[in-house]
Amino acid sequence: MMTVSDLPRRYHEDTGIVFSSMYPGCIAETALFREKRQWFRKLFPVFMKYVTGGYVGEEEAGERLAQVIDDPQCNKSGVYWSWNGGAQTVGRWSPDGKPRGAGGSGGEIFENQQSDAVKDIETAKKMWELSKKAVGLTDKEMYKGGKLER
């Protein structure tokens, strides 16, 4: 998130590219948890669905990604997008018998708050330089105002 949050500062004005990050919700039934113990892989989705209400299926997570890409309200660079209360509350059962809250399925998109650590510009600059070094990029290979220098 720190790098994505730093991209607008570096490139948005020159390129017009919109850079943002998102929290699609807890997609508990994917290969993301393949290294966890079997009991965890079996119980975690149930816990997220029926205790916290934070569960989001793969299809809905994909729809949320598509929304961030295509929805005109998401045309703002540097935003951390979330849905349904920002996963900052404990899930609750609603009158219709479905779990709600905690960033689960449904809800409206909104601009979430990034942590102070993510917004720390000096740390972001260090992360940028370390990342460039880790992948072997030089300053000449970085985008410079409309052209890639080599």
C-alpha cells in the first residue's frame, strides 16, 4: 500500500494514471490460505461468514475490483477503497438474518483512511529506493516526464 500510495505523487500529474489500492474484504475460500492447517481452512470461512460478517466471495471481490477500475467515482488517485464500514467494526446479525459489518459482502464503496505508517513520505521514499535496488532498476530506467530513459 505504501508504494501504491506513493505512485500518485510521482506519476499522476504527468501521466493522468489513477493509482489506488483496495480492500475487497476477506476472501476466505481461496488458495491464499493453502499453507494453513486443514482445520483452519475449514473453519475460517465459517467464522468469517457467521461470526464476524467479514466474508466476501471471490465473485464479489472481482466485482469490487472491476468497480474500482470502471466506476467514475473511483477516478481519484491515491485512494484506499473499502466497502461496508471499512472492516473496522465487529460483524452483527441484521434483521434479515444475514451477517453485516466488518467489511463483509454488500455495502457501499467509500474512501478508507490509510494508516500514518502508510502515509509516511520519508519511509515511502526509502521503500521506493530499496525496491528499485531489489529488482535491479537504475534511475535511468525509471519513467521521467513522458518518456522512459534507457
